[in-house]
Amino acid sequence: MKGSTGRCVIAVGSLTFAMKGQRLLGDQFVASSVVRLHPSRTKRGCAYGIELDCADVRKAVDLLSGNGIRYSEVIPADGESI
């Protein structure tokens, strides 16, 4: 990830996965929120994401992957690709 400052979004395939991911991250003291994405912002057209501090992305994707929550990509909250 470019630097580890600012806000990033982990794009997921559904609102259900986004909510499960947010709950999982909260259980591990990673602050996050569920956001709706315009499908054109991601390569796979994901419409939901989990927004969090970019500094927490590595921990977050490890937690999500380890708990069966698939994600497509990580994008900065401003919309550029990382």
C-alpha cells in the first residue's frame, strides 16, 4: 500500500460480507465502517466495502482471509487503485 496513512477500503462482494467483516474487525479492536461503493471503483464491480485506516489494512486482510471473508481488492477511500 502506498504509505500507510489515510483511509482505505477493502472491497467485498456483498453487504453481508461487509457487515460480517466489520463485526470481526471490531472484535479485534480495528475500527471500521461499511461503505457503499460505485461498482466502477473496483475491478470486479464490488458494491460494498469496509473502510478503515490504511495502517490497519494488513491486519484486517489477514483476519478477513483467515475467517473465510473474501475480498477483491484494497482501494484508497478517495478512489484511486493501490
